[in-house]
Amino acid sequence: MRSRITLVAVLVGVIVLTGALAPNPLARAADTAPVVPMGALAHAARALGQSTNGKILEIRLTDEAGAPAFEAAIARDGALIYMRIESVSDNVTEIKVRDLPPWLLNYHLEAYMRSIVKAEVPLEQAIIKVEARANAPAIDAGVAKPLSGTNAVLAYFVETAKGKSRGQFAVDAMTGAFIENPGELYEPHTPVDLARRLAP
């Protein structure tokens, strides 16, 4: 019998990020995507993990215009949480989704959620390690590809941005070591993409 996954959409007015999302005149160029300061994504990942007591499947900078914001897909006690951080605040409102559609219980989300519980390295550590190597802020990070019969490597992907340049890295979620050829771990359906489609 398949385990039931519930989805909670969380609208965040305030999770204190100690200035990680403070306006930065150098953080945005007119002809490039918004870029956050070094350490901001790792800080947001740590704050979300602590506030939800969950495991982050993916956290990323949104691709929308305006002030930088993060969105994340988090596994907690068999449930899936979709969170969005728009500004610094301390009020968290959870809105439970009613009448979950049958296709919510898809194998993509189940595979991600089964895989993340086996990770030994915190996601924020992988982000910090990649930023140090790339000398560029991270804008997206999470489980690269769920474990399966054809994939025995549990890894995080981390994407960085510096001006128009983008970098892609993979870090072993068990040892913290860099993995060569991160493109081989690319998964087109990322946890945030899947969760966003289900959020109200």
C-alpha cells in the first residue's frame, strides 16, 4: 500500500534571516536575474529546516521580478510542505490543501521524500562549500536525483549565479565530496516544481 503524502502550503511573512534578504544595490543588474548575497541561500535553508523540523528537498531563488524571495519544498513526517519567503517577519501561516487530487501521490515526490531521509550532510553545508569553490552566491539547491534502481548516488545539486554566468555543482549528500559531471544527475522535475503545481 502506498504511503499517503499530504501537502501543506505555507505563506511566510516572517522567518528571521538576519539580514540575508536585505536590499543590496549590487544584488541586481538590469539585464540579469536577481542574485542574493553569498550565504543567503544557506542561511534560508538552515532557518527553514529549524523552523519546520523537516528535511529540505529543494530551496531556490524565485524567478519572479521584485525583491528577492525564496521558495522551498520540505519533507516532514510523511508530509510535503511548500514554503515561500518573501520578506523578514515572524508570522508563519499554514494553509492546508483540501481535496488533494489523486495525482498528488506520484512517484517523483515519493522518491524524493524517501531519499532525503538518508542524507548525512545538511544541505546548507553543501551550499556553503559550493559558494566557496565558485566564489558566487547560490540561487538553487536540493536533492539532485532520488535514489532508485538506476541511481545509487544520493547527491545535492547547487546552482550559482554571478552576473550572466551560471555554475552547476553536485555534492555527495553522504560524504560532502564534490561529484564530477553534475549534469548526469540532472532531474527535470525538481521538488519545488512539483510542489508548486500542487500549492493553492
